Amino acid sequence: MLSSVWTQPGRETRVRDPMLDKEEDEPEHRGPVHDMEPGEPRDQWGRKADFLLAMVGYAVGLGNVWRFPYLCYKSGGGAFLIPYFIMLFLCGIPLLYMELAVGQYTQQGPVGALGKICPLLKGAGLATVVITFLFSTYYNVIITWALYYLFNSFQEPLPWARCDNPWNTGNCTTGLNRSLLHNDSTSPSNEFFYHNVLKISSGIDEFGAPQWDLSLTLLLAWIIVYLCIFKGVKSTGKVVYFTATFPYIVLIALLIRGVTLDGAVDGIMFFLKPKWYLLGTAEVWINAAAQNFGSIGIAFGGCITLSSYNKFDNNVFKDTLMIACINSATSLLAGFAIFSIMGYMAFLQGTTVEEVATQGPGLAFVVYPQAIATMPVSPLWAILFFIMLLLLGIDSQFCTVEVIITTLYDHFHPLIRKYLKRKEVLVLLVCCVSYLLGLPNITQGGMYFFQLIDFYASAISLMIIAFFEVVAISWIYGANRLARNIEEMTGNKPWLYFIVCWYGLSPILIGGIMIFGFIQYTPVRYGDYYYPGWGQGIGWVIASLSIICLPIGAVHALLKERGGFVERFRATLKSKIPDWGSLAFEPEEFCSYNTDPTVLPSYDDISRHEGLHATPLSPMQESAL
């Protein structure tokens, strides 16, 4: 029996034996649940601002600049902001809060965190790491393109402003008025990107070899990533002060320059003009949820990983609101900056903004450079624009790679210390492997492979993984239990609104997006190019690399338990995190009076003691007992 159990709100739960009580209490244990070995404390952010800037850099990426503005105009203009902000409050903010809290409480990456929360679904954590790894291999290719353009911006006129280059064809014309051009005419910026940078082939079956200039530029991109993260959060925390803030200076400068151009007002009005009738279509609401989801980085493992380096009592709620607000504000700011330029281009070409507007690489590396080339002092604006793209991409990239490093180090640190000696060697090894796997993206057929990975590695499998992650945390572990963990860390219990979202609204929304995506599935294509059957097959193999982690993780968890299948299944639904009240008992204190130090107090024993705030099990855990 327990001698005495007492707890006070906001203080630690202690177990004492009166016979062994000392005059001075030993230091109370208040901290996370992690697996680092004794004498090896987990790294932590040096300052609160380090974490916030790293999260802003991770969340605010290229998608805010080249996807959100296009998606906004396509999905109803100003009317799109209604479903966007509704989905932000019902899905984006609650899930960001959930992931940050899980990472901070467990002090583990996604694999370790989900393995403790629900062993049966720990494969969802591994799947996020696989998705992140695939993502990192091709995301750095975009940074490579930005570097290539940046190096070519130190000349006047800009190489994509004229048609007398070796890569130009007879169809190239610098004339801007489309009404005077033939249908097969192309702009010099279009030919610079496709004929000089990509040297694109006619299809994925004409793959070619890696281009030496892009290979060196890709190597430089990975060297930059390595230098940003090789010291862990200590080096990352210093770099983000520049990489996460300077893009805003450039973006504001581009906005100020853009609104002074002819046609800018028309572009901005086109961006904001509401099309209310589109709010009645399911696709607009799905796009709003998916944009929130992808922009914040839910189910990529980054939120859990970065927050795992926080102090245990960090106010994760304030962080959530700040990160979400900055992310959304950046998207709106980028929308004004981009569409002011789109209006300017439409004015020069004598056409509509709709004819000019595009998204993705075509916006960043064709349309916008073409507009910059017509401005006075064009090299300066080109340098600023591509530095902005570089920084937006690089801080998202090194936070992404940090997910992989953290996962490997959390689970294999004895082997890493034995064979690699230093964590820096592990970072170097991961960067080298990722560089080699990224080389297929810079071949003549690399753009087709790039689109294939982007579609199947992220769009197809991400929602499936996210759904099971939310199920593991909200339903099996329990939203109420997570709320008590947050109260343990911060002293404040989350609002009822968050618990309702975790239990019902967020999982339903994710499930709806997933189902709608499969119903509306159409094979990926690149422009007018349709992939052959074997190309689609490669895509599904890429998607399965992450999805297959779910059954593998479940089987592994079942095999580790004892008994029949039912007993094993029930055991894998039980969290490995002690659930004894506001804080876990200190094992050494319990063992001081227990004859069997391997036996911990049962949930029923503890909950009977007066004053103990014991957390109830989730409904799914109760049904498994």
C-alpha cells in the first residue's frame, strides 16, 4: 500500500514513506519522458526566440509564395478567405497545438513520441519520417534552381530577358503583347528555365544523366544545409535569426515596388474579388483545409521534432497562436506582392490577369523573373527575389532534415556514438545520401520525376498518415489526457474548444479530405504530358514506402508483447507514458518501500487516494481492458 499520496494543482505529485522521510526534500523530478541515457541531457533551444523563428521558418515556405495566392484566386478570391480561416481554426491551429504539445511533453521525435503514446500506431511516426526524407531529397532541388538563378542575376541584361542565347529557339520573342504573337511563340524566361536550367526532355522515358552545373549547385545547397544544422539546435538557433526574418524585408520591398507598377491595382483586385458561388463547392473547402494542413507542416514530423527541444514548461499555447498567425499573415502578404506583379504583366501583355496567373515553379522561375526583367535596375530585384526564395526554402529544408537526424539519434545513439563517434558525422552522412538520391531530379527527365515524387510522396500518402496520427493521439491516447499533459507542462488546461476539435472535428475533416481525394483522384500529369503506366506505377511505389510503415509498426508492436493476439492487441493500445496524475512518480521513491521494485502502483490503487488528480483512460483504452 502507498503510505501517502498528495498533490496540489500546479505542483508535483510525490510519494513518501514517513519512516524514510528526510528533513530536506530531495529535488523533485519535473520533466519530460524521454529515453536519453543518464549523463546525456537532450539538447534545448538556447532562447525562446530560437524555437519560434525555427518554427516560422519551417512553416513559412515556398508554398506561401507560389501556391496560396494562386489557390486563393482560383477558389473564389476574397471569398476563399472564409473557408480558409474556418479550416484554420477547426483544423490548422488545433493540430499544430497538438503536435507541439506532444513533442514538448515526450521530448522525442515523431517515432519515439507516437511509440510512447500508442505502440500499435507507432508506424505513423515512422511514416512521417519516410515522407520527410523523400520530401528533403527533392525540395533541395528547388533551392538549387534558386541558387542557379541567383548566380545568373549578377549581369545586365539578365540572361532570361533576351533571345540571343545559345539555348534560345526560333520561337523565342521578347515582344510582350500577346495579341501580336503567334501561338507557338515563347518568352525568353520560359526558354531559360526549360532549355537552359532543366534542359528538359520530352518525357520521363528520356531520363538522361545529371547535369554537371546543377549537380555542383545541388552539392552547394546541401553544404549550406549541413552548415546550418551540423551542431543541432545550437547552430540552427543562430541561423534562423537571418533566414526566417530577411525574406520578410524582401517581400515587403517587392510589394512596395509592385503596387507602384501599372496594372498592379487590377492584379490585386483580381486576387481579392470574391466569387461567392464557389463557396457552395466541396473542392473549395477541401483546398482550404489542405492549404492549412500543408503550409503548417502537420504530419511531416517537423512540429513534433522542433518542439521536442523546448523546455518542459514552455508555454506551447502562445507559440501555437503566434506561429499560426504569422504563417497566415505571410500568405496574405505574398498574395498582394505576387498579384501586383501579375497585374503588371497582364498590363504589359495586353491580356487578363487570369491568362498570366500560374502556380508552382512556373510562377517563381518563369513568370516572376520575366516581370523583373522589365523593371529598372532589374539585376537588383532579381538578386533580392532569389535570395528570398533561397531563404524561404533553406530554413524549411534544414528543419526537415532535423526530423531525420533527431529520429536516428533518438533511437540509435549508442550505435552512433560507437561507430560514428560524433553527431556531426551522422548529419554529414544523411546529407550525402540525400544528395545522391536527389541527383535524378536534375537530369533531363528530372522534372517529370520531381512532379511524380511531389504528388505521390506528399499529396497521396500524407493525409492517410495524418489521419492515423490524430487517431492515435486524440482517440486512443485521449484528448482529455493530452489536455492534462499540457496542464502539467504549462499550469493551464487547454480550452474546451481544442478538446472538441481533437476528439471530433479535426479527425472528421482529415478523413473527409482523404476520402474526397481518393474519389476525385486523377493520375498526375505535368502540363500536357501524361505519364505512362509504368511511371504511374513508380509513383504508387513511392507512396507505399510511407504507408507500409503503418502495418510494419503495428506488427512490430504486437510481436514485442506477450500472450495471445487479443492480449497483445490490448497491450499495444496502452500508452507507455505513466498516467498517474499531474506528474509521474519518482521510481526511486516508490521502490524505497516496495518489495518488488519492478512493480509500479496500479491505476486503481492511485486513483483511490484522496487529492490525486488521476486522468481517466480514453474510451478506446477502456474498451481494451
